[in-house]
Amino acid sequence: QVQLVESGGGLVQPGGSLRLSCAASGSIFKIYAMGWYRQAPGKQRELVAAITSGDTTNYADSVKGRFTISRDNAENTVYLQMNSLKLDDTAVYYCNADGRAISASRRDYWGQGTQVTVSS
């Protein structure tokens, strides 16, 4: 199996910055795309940003120009640099990986989530 462990969430004031990290571990055969989703109270989970193994990126319109996704393929780690944070960015952020474990089928994997709270 593949496990995803997130870190870097916390409390920040509006206009501040945070950097999230997510490391994949376990019996990894291949990690394809990785990404970050978020879910605010009472709302559906939404895509924030995604990155392919070839470093092609995709962002939600609401975070373009403020957030940057990157990855280290050798370490199977994905990062989300969040700048100019707004109150509306408050949510639980989940790491996602499209991958294959050894002797298993390709599937989506999810982290446990990390809380990001933007508040003055």
C-alpha cells in the first residue's frame, strides 16, 4: 500500500503564508499525478492544485497567482506554497496521489488532512 503523510498546516493571519508538505511512502511502484484538495465546513471537497510527474500544473481559479505546487519525484513528495492567504482559504487540506503500489492496481490515495486556519 501507499501512505500519504501531510504536514505544515496551522493558524495564520490574512496575508500570511504557509507551506504544506506531503510525503508518499510504502510499497510504491509508481506515483503519477499528485495534488491538494480542500474542504471547508459545509462545503464539498474541491481541487486546489495538481501536478503531473512531468511537472505540468493545474490550479483552481481562486488560488492562481497565490499558491504554488511543486514536487520532488525522487522523494515522492509534493509541496503547496500558499501566499497571500485569505479567510476563504480556511479548510482541511488533503493530499492526493494517483499511483500504484507494488502488485496492486492504480488508484487514488489520500492523506489524513491538515487544518489550515486563516484568522485575524
